Amino acid sequence: MTKEYLFAGFGGQGLLFSGKVLAYKGLIEEKNVSWLPSYGPEMRGGTANCSVIVSDDPVGAPIVLTPDVLVAMNLPSLDKYEKAVRKGGYIFVDSSLIERKVQRDDVNVYYVPATRLASENGAPTLANMILMGKLLSVLDSYTEETVDAALKKCISARHADMLELNRKMMEIGKNYNE
């Protein structure tokens, strides 16, 4: 089983961190993983995306051209990558920032007002984790043990105080229903 993910949006939205959490979760589950960040010349506010592959088999190349899962946190990313998602794949949209609907009917789409929910819950910079919680719950891959272990791996000691808030945002995403 191989699943390819693409997280896309503006720099500063936590896309690379989301991909890192997913990659570490895969490693903890003893999967083969690749994590490939990409960002424009100006990190904050510029374009950013992150490709993650989680597989039972060795990963040959880290580039994701036709993702099984797209997380779009801004309109330019949805416009650019919507058509690339595999038929039957998944698109997670931050509906707080993207007003238009996905134009395809051969993919599973989840509209989550992640930025609004994050702000309402005192963590305006953690919309990415709300989307991660939703993604993992939809893909039936949310286990508290592995999510917690992955977060502990990705959150530096300097930001250890953010662990509980990240957990909370993932729970909000996991429990969000449109």
C-alpha cells in the first residue's frame, strides 16, 4: 500500500510541519517514507508545498505528481493541483480561505474552515493541524498513540509548550463534521 500526499499553500501556514508529522507517523508505524519540502524564494507569504509518500514498499522517488491526497490551504494551490489528484482521491480544503468549490466529481472533498476554527480556539497559526486531524480521521489513520509520538518528534524542546495545543487542534479537526 502506497499513499502519496501533497500539502500546498503559502509559506508560514505550517505545511512543511504537517508533512513532517505525517512522515514521522509513517516511520513510527514502520513504513517507508519520503518527505520533500518545496518553497518559493520568500518563505513567509510565498508559495510552499510538501510532498509525502508513505508506503509498505521502498519509495523510489520522492516527487508526488498525482497525489492520492491534496491539502489545499489557499486558492492558488487548489487551482494548481486539483486536476492532478488521482481519481477516487481526497482533497481537503481550508474553506475559511478558499471560497470556490472543487470542480471535480470523481474525488472525495472535505471543506474544513480550519483557519476560522483555529482562531476561535486561540491558535490562529495551527489551522494546518486542524486539517491534519481531519485528514487522518477520514483516512481511518488517526491513532492517539502514533499521532502523539509523531508530534513529540516534530515539536522541538524549545516549543514543547505547544504540544498540547497541537493535540487539541488535531482533535478539533478529527471531530469536525461539515
